[in-house]
Amino acid sequence: MNLTVAATKLLANDELVSVGRVQTPTLALVVRRDEAIEKFGARPFFSLEVTLETPQGPIVLTYNPSDESKRIWSEVNAKRIVEEVKKRQSVTVTVTTGIKKESPPRLFMLRTFQGECNSRYGWSASKALELAQSLYDSKHQLASYPRTDCEYMPAGQANDALTIAQHIVKQTSFTAFAPLLSLAVPRASIYDSSKVTEHHALTPTVKSADFKTLTADEQKAWLLLAERFLMSLLPSHQIEETVVSFSHGEIEFSAKGEVSLNMAQSWRALAPHTYKPLPQVADGATLQMAGLRVVKGKTTPPKRYTEKTLLDDMSSVAKYVEDPKLKAILKETSGIGTAATQAKIIETLKERGYVAVKNRELISTPFGRAVVHGLPERLTDPCLTALWEDALGLIAAGGMKPGDYMLRVRGMCKQLVNDVRDSVGKKAIVGDKELVKNKRAKLLEQRRSQQSSSRASATAGLPL
């Protein structure tokens, strides 16, 4: 509250600058990502491809490491390696084959549900929460409590799992999967009471869904919950993975092929994927080289945030912190914001005109950037939240008195306000005021409409 008033009055010429311990670091994530993209300079690198002949057809092996320290950055070096390998004419390959298991995706918590909704339907985090809340409310009672950051279920609810699954396969979208119920089993790794926090995972309830009572978007939201729940009960997907490789000095050429062993009898039946096998090759076989070439590529910048990826980074913001103690605190508290507040934080950034949405991407506005660069740097740092959480933990454990904590907070606020005062004349928070004006006008209109609807509901049925 103190910093919002100070920044608004002293740095922004009465243009509202809201400041928050979660809101401001979240805005800084978007701004820094956008600036990193703009400053990014693509760097060329070179990968190698070798084509080998097999009785079942050609196979292409590549050298294209993701580790930048192992990449070939010089075209001269790439061509030199090509000429050296060409002299071999044939190579002896190593073939390894193994079975790997692909477990079903975890049950939804609010953040992952919001992220999936954003990826599939382009819904905002706020809309996804609104729909989950609607399914939960007493009118429908089709979903569990939505504001959860847990992906597990109490062991006692395992008995309801198959009942819920039977309701799911009665819906048209899932009737084809009814035969899979004979394979459905509640996993002990999911139904583990020791891992359940205040609220369990976001799932459908034992109540059968009547789509006639749901809007089109509510139907989509329920089907998403139902799909994830049904997946959780089905067997793991098994994949046979084969790797063919040979080495030339420190350069290892390889090709990987995969074959699904049980797609139709696993959770993958609900999310099919195409797998590419390799021609059959015996371990130790000598194969003739049919071609060898250099492929030029270039490094790519980081991707702009979507609401899904921003939610992910808000929850894993510790990866941007170097101090081991603060990093540990942010991991312990699951980052910045909570399942109940993160969607609102993103909506606030949009309403304030700090970020705009384009093609599902969040892009910082000039005003948003001015806020991040105009405020004291400490306010944009997620470590501030970590320090407060650490202090509150000490109070809970009896290691600090609440009065001492408040003295520290007051001292910090006074120092930060003084930092803002010192910035007057050196920094100014200005941006696209027309954009901000339009955003606020739209928000004001929405609020007036909501107030009008509330008054109409309150007076409905009253005598004139």
C-alpha cells in the first residue's frame, strides 16, 4: 500500500502504479523474458548426418547435442570431421534395446488444470478457475474443490475411483474406452494420504454429469478433468526403445527408434502418439555409408510466456534465485503466489495495462516495462517473498516475536519509500497511457454491468 501510493504520486504523475509482493516479481518475469528475446543474438552451429545402408532400408544417424559445450560451432571443423568420417566407408554399429515405462500424467491441481486449459482452448487462468469453480459449486457438484496445489488423493477415496470411471465412460466422448475399465486400478502412488495437503487433487466427483445442465465450456472443462482421471487408473504405457550408434573420436552418431507395445491397453489410448521404429539392425553389424552431410542450424531465443508457462515459472521461481537459503524457501513454499491467487495476479497485470495478450502469448507493454525499471530493484525480486516467508516461519516456531517482525516490515517500507523519493528526477514511470486508459474503461464498464446485475437480482420479485 505504501509503495503503490509512493510510486503513483512521485514517479508516475498520478498514473496508478500498483505494487505487490507477488504481482511485481511476476511482472518482472514477463518483462525480463521479453527483453531477453529482443536482445537475443542467434548463433550458428553445425550438426552432422550420416546415412547408413541396412537390408531393411537406410538409417540416418546424427550428431546434434543439446549441450552447447559439445556443439560444433565452426563450419570448418564440421567439414573436417565429415572428410575424416568419409574415409571409413563403413562402420560397425552398437545397437541397444530396452523397455521404458511411461506413467500417466498426474492428476490435476489448479495450476496444471489452468495450464492444460490454456494450451488446449486458449482460456485464461482466470476463466479456467471460474469454470472449475462452477463445476464445484452446489448447483452442479461435479468437481472437487478447485483451489488446490495437490496432485494426490486420500487413500480412503480409492473405493470411489471405479464408480467415477463408470460415470465417465457413459459420456459419448468416452464410451469407446468402456472396455478399458477391466484394466483400471487406483494407484497406491496417487491414493496416498501422507501426500495430501489441505485439499486433494482436482477431479470429477461420484455424481454423474448431465450435460444438458452445463454450458459448452463447462462441458469441455469437465471432459478434461474426466480424461485425466481416467488416465490415472489405466496401465502405464510401455515403449521399446532402440538406439543405433557409432563413434568417431569424441563424436557419437546415433539414431533412436521407438515402438509402442501396449498403446491400446494403456492410458495412451486416450492420448495416442505416433512412434517411429528403426530398421532392424544387429548389434555389431558393419554397415556401408551412403551419405554424409553438414546441417547448419542456429540457436533460438527463449519463448514468450503463455499463461501456462507463466504459472509454471511462478511456482518454480526458485530456479532464478542463486542464494541457497532463499532458493530452498521458495521451493518449500511452491514459488510466489498460491493456487487461489495466481490467476488473479495475471488478470491484474492485464487489467493494469502491464501486459497484453497476443496469440495466447503474454507481452509486456511499455508501461509494464517502465514499472519494472522504475521501481526499486528489491521489489521485483522474488527473494523478498522468501524473506517474509522465512520470518513468518520463525514466528510460527517461536523463534521471532510478531512485534519484532512488524518493526522490520515498517523499517523496510520506510527505506523503500525513501528509495522511491531518491528516484524522483532520475526515473519516471510512463508508458502507453491510451492502452491503460482503454483497459481501465473496459474494466469499469464490466464492474458497472456486474453491479447492475446484482441490483437487478436483489430487487427481483419485490413489489413496485
